[in-house]
Amino acid sequence: MSKDQNTTEKDQVQEADVQQQQEESKADKKSKKKEKKDPIKELQDELGAEKDKFLRLFAEFENYKKRTSKERVELFKTAGQEIITALLPVIDDFDRAIKEISKTEKDNELFKGVNLINDKLISVLKVQGLEGIEVAQGSDFDADIHDAITQIPAPTEDLKGKIIDVVEKGYTLGDKIIRHPKVVVGK
């Protein structure tokens, strides 16, 4: 091949490339013109996007309001939880005192006075939402509710896995357990 043929082929390839680029630029210009010709479509798309943003923001705000109102209700339900929890040992002391006084002098004025104070304290705490968890000896042990402090050999076969003794009463405040009853379980 000669130089003239090589140059001619290169020129032809370059001309083909230039023509292809010109055609592509014409197609780009046409598509841009089409885009420019349809501003209504663009505005409708933008409006749809803004509506979507608004709906999402509105839904997020509604969820926030629901969550905060639920948290507020929970706060009011358990507002005095710390104070009531601090008073639970006092209730235990009253129960022990009543138990001991009743052994010796049931008709004594001391027994009546201590029992009256205990009843008042319990009634005030019940108004605040405090409830005792009733646990009977011989009932089934539930790890979600009861706190097993020890296991002892069951006196009878039917008491295996059941509550033998209640060492400390449990309490709920509203629906929440603030102190689990401490129990002895038979094995």
C-alpha cells in the first residue's frame, strides 16, 4: 500500500466519524427540543414529586404525634414509680409488724393502730395504680412473673416445679411489674 491510499482511508474514516457525530448531535438537539417543548409535563412531574414529599412529611408528623402522646400517657401512668418503689419496703415492714403483733395481742390498740395505718398507705398507693401480685402456695412457677430465690426438695410429688413459699410480695404499677414476687420453688 502506498502512502496515498493510507491517507485516503484515514480521511474516509475521519469523515465517517465526523458524520456520525453530526447525526448524534442532531438527535440530541431534537430530544432537547422535545424536552423544551413539553414544560407542562415537567411541571406535572415536579408537582407529583412535591405531593409525594408532602404526604411523606405529613405521615411522619402524624407518627411523631402518636408516639409522643403514647409516651406521655406512659409517663403519667408511671410518674410516681420511683417513690412507690421506695415505699415497697415500708409496706413489707408493716406486713411483718402486723404479723408479729397479731401473734401476741390481737385485741390490742397497737394492732388496730398499725393495721389502720397500713390500710391507709395501701389505699393511697392503690389510687396511684399499685396492685399486689397474688401468688398462692402450690401455684405454677412462671419465670416471667416470679423471681425464684432458691429451690428446695418438694415435700410431695405434686409440688415439683410449683411455688412452695412466698418470701417477698410482688407489685405492679399499671400494667408494669415494678417488683417481682420472690418465691421458693420445689424441685
